[in-house]
Amino acid sequence: MKIDVDSSVVGGRAAHGTVTLSGAAPANGFALTMSADNAAATVPSTIAVPAGATTAAFDIATTPVTTATVVTINAQAGGVRRTTALRLQIDPAALTPTTSYTVGFSALRENKATFTTHVESGFTVSAVAGDWIAITGYGNPQPFVEFYAPAGTTVTGEIRIAASGAAFWLNSVDFYSSTTKIPYVIEGFFNSEQVFSVVDVIGNTFGAFARRSNPNASTVVDEVRIRLSNPSAPCCTNPMGLDNIVLSR
């Protein structure tokens, strides 16, 4: 016996499943007990495979979700139990932002400490490329996070922003470089698919911060990736970083 369901569906829409037996059901049919481990999905309490048949189809009712939710669907007959997973996706059309937040790294206290993960206002900012550090003596206002490129090299730094699977919007971010231009890429993802990409270059800010608004600020996401290319001059190591990530949820 096995159970198959749609791998994913937008919460609020119906999903579909099938139970398949290893052989034909007996003359009086074959009954299975069904259950789901989350109230966001409702399955029939029982399913009957008709006599002589090997499969039975069923529908799964779902409700809208505010975070991506994985529901375990169970089928049991006697001592045999089978499970499968249904992922409920967020419906972006049903969402609107209500509150704005600024991730300003205010909890960072140790200057030049390695920066890996920071949680603020329900958002998680993670460094995934580059050797990022916290700078508590400078910022817009202080502190902020940065990474270095040795003289004459180009180093890519990347951070990712998420909200534990919840939907959000990216409004703007402040970029910094000491002596070079700032090539950057901002990518937004929703339900594991890329929904926007911004590629641009900021001219030399001479040690100041430059705010860049997201031209896709109305597009809902559940993950943002920001990549900075740090092209240091032949003479000098260059720090590059960011501050004041403005988000809505």
C-alpha cells in the first residue's frame, strides 16, 4: 500500500491524493483510515478502495496559511501505516503589508566580531558568502556589518534574509564602501521561485552610505538574497557592507 498527494498547493485550494494497493481489493472492498497532523489540511476520515480495484482517489481541503506549512498525511489499514507530505504555500494575492521594520543590527556589541546570523524584529539575516564582521564604531547609525577584499582582489559577500517562512516585502537597504564603487544584486524568492532580480552599480561613495530603494517593493517574498562585489584597488584592502534593511510584513 502507498499514498501519494500533490507535492504542494496554495493554501485555500484543494489538493488531491491517491491510495494504491499492491493488489486488487477483496470482494467487500478495502477500507483505510486517514488523518492529517495539521488543521490547515482536512482529509476524509476513511477511504474505501472498491472490490477488485487497486486505487482510490481523494480530495484534501486546505485553508490559507501565513507561513509555508508542511502537513503530514497518514493512511492506515490494520497494522500498516503509510505517510506522505503536502506543502501548503502562501497565497501572495491574499497578503498586504501592515508594518515596516528596520533591521539596523542594534544588538551587535562586539567590534569586529564574526557575523554569521542576526535576528531582529522577527527577521533572520545570515551571512552565506564572504567573511562578514560587525562594526560597532561606524554605521548609519552604528553599528553595521561589512566584509573585506584584500588589495587588488574582488571578493563577493552575500547575505540572506528570511522570516521563518513568513511572507514579507523588501523596501530598501543602505550600502557602504570605503574606496570603491558598489556592484550589487538583490534577488527575491517566493515559494522557492525567483520573483525579482535587481542588478546595479553604485558609484564610489567615499566612505558614506548610499540608500537604494527596491523597485520591486510591492512584490511579496519569503527570502531575499543580497550579493555585493567588492573590487578593491591595487593599493588597499577595502571594506564593504550594509545597514538599515527596511522590510514590511
